[in-house]
Amino acid sequence: MSAERKLFHLRIFHKILLTLLLVAFIPIAGALYIAVYQIERSWHDNVSRQLMLTSQGLADRIDGWLDMNLRVLSQNAALPDIRAMDTERQRAPLKALDDAYEWVYLAFTVDPEGRNIGRNDDNPLTYYGDRGYFRQVIEGAPVGQQVLIGRTSGRPALILAKPILDDGGEGPSNLVGVMATAQHLVDVSDATTRARIGDTGFTMVLDPARQLIAHGQPEQVEGQLQDYGWHPILATPGADQYPVIIEHQGQRLVGFRQEIGLGWTVMIQQDYQEAFAPLLKARRDAMTMSAITLVLVVLIAFLLARQISRPIVQLTRAAEGLSRGQFDHGIAGTHRGDEIGALARAIERMSVSIRIALERLRKPA
């Protein structure tokens, strides 16, 4: 039992060393933690701000483009020649609409039964009663929309539709037809391609059915419409309020989504390693600094503990020697001006006193 006590007994050197380590390391660790925490919070705010500002900038441009197209469509649907639902009278305003806006490649009208009444091109009149945008307006929606792949471009195109009302006012009872325009999404695609952050950050635009309309990598939208309802940015709670960290195809990403006009969605994502590169470097630097600081603190504490404990240990040994009658060893530290020096001198005087007392006892009476 005594052996176990000796094994775990802390000597004065260890006590001084531990005290010095605690006194030095706790404030250093606290300062490092506060510094790293502040850097992390600041950089998280910076990344969030960049993603949200880029998303908002793209959303504003698309909203402006959509609003302009809807206003043009509403204004033309209110023209008397369009309201007349007469093929000959509609030809001129439909052709003028196509000429005025280069991204519009088709402007046409449909009666409530789905029959094509007028169009800006020379193609034969056809039946549109089965089209989604037409059904939406007929069923009471203020705007009908449908995204499809253009036959010639192979890229997504947008059809917008608005009701044509007679002079009686608003409401289904006044509906005399539907006016629609088909337009290339060149402006939306170009704006989406330019909305980038760094080397890996890009944006995407989805329609209400979660189909991909535009992508920061344009080759992703060629050939066919893609369902993006699976994307983790859509499924992650809170991603529409602030950027979130997600895992996608074995890659760590930062993502954000934003709802815009007509139920469209703007999404933005960036590789985590790139977005937080300065923060990750700051963490590595902090860890390196912590390791160096720890080594220095341990080294300095070791030297100080040894410097403080060594004379005490020497004096202890000298006192033990005196208790055994060993007076021929010098007392170390008597030259010091501190408390240890005072203790050394006291032990030296005690040694002299004990020696004189012993010599007196040895003399015959």
C-alpha cells in the first residue's frame, strides 16, 4: 500500500510544473478559442452574405425579365384587335410583338375551345386545347406557363399565357380566349451563367415543377428537361432562409435557395472547401500555433519548476544529512537574496549550532 502511495505521490517539482502549466495554458487556450470562434463566425457570415447576394442579384434580374414579359403580354391581350378574336385583325399586332422582342419566337391566340385563332408566323393554325399553359388559364389562373425544349435550339423555352377578356371586365364569364408567347430563355440562361462565385460556385433556376430551366454550366440543360426535385438544397430545411451545408454525391457543399416570381426557384451552391478555404487555413494556423505554444509553455514551465524546486530539494537533502549527523556537506543557496536563501542560511546556522552542541557533549566533564 505504501509503495502505491509513493508511486502516485506528486513531488514539489510536479506540483509546481502543473501549476505553471495551468496558469499559463488556460488563458492562452481561451484566447485562441475566442480568436478562432470570431474568425469562424465572421467567415460564416461572409460566405452566407456572398451566396445570398449572388442569389438575390440573379432573382432580381429574372423577376424583372418575367415582369416585363407579363406586362407586354397583358398589354397586347387588351388590344381591341386581339379581343376581336379575328384571325386577320390579330395578324398585325402579333407580328409587331414578335418583331419588337427578339427573344419571342411565337405569339399566338387560342379560343376557349382550344382552337388556334391567330399567330405571328405563316404556319397552319393548330389545336392547343391539351397544352398545360392553356388549361391553367381556362381553369382560372391569372397566368399560364410551361417550360419545354425548343425544337431548333434544343434548350429550354418558356411559354407564357394570359386571358383575353371582352369589354365586360374581369372573370371567367368575360373570357373570350387565351394569348400566349413562346420565348427563348437566352437572357435567363446568360444571367445564370454569369452568376458565379469563385471557381466552383454556380446558380440554377427551376420552374414550379422543379424542372431545370437554366444552369451555371450551360451544357447541363441541353437536350431534355431534367427533374431536379431530388436536389438536396430543395430537401434541406432552412435552405430558403440561410445557406446550409449539405452532402451531395460524396461532396460537401454550401447551398441556398430562393423562391421568385411564377413559383420559380433560384438555387446556388459552392464547394465547401473553396467557400471556407480561408477559415480552414485559419484553423490549421491556429492548431499549429497552439501546438507551438503548448511546447513552449511546457518547456518554460519545466525550466521554471526545476529552477524553483531544485534548491528546495537540495535543502531537503541537506536537512536529512544533518539529521544523520553529516556536517561535511555545504549548504547550497546561502548567497540567494530570496526566501530560499534565507532558509539555506537558517539551515547553515542550525548545522553550526548542532555541530557545536555535539562537540560539547563529546568533551569529558
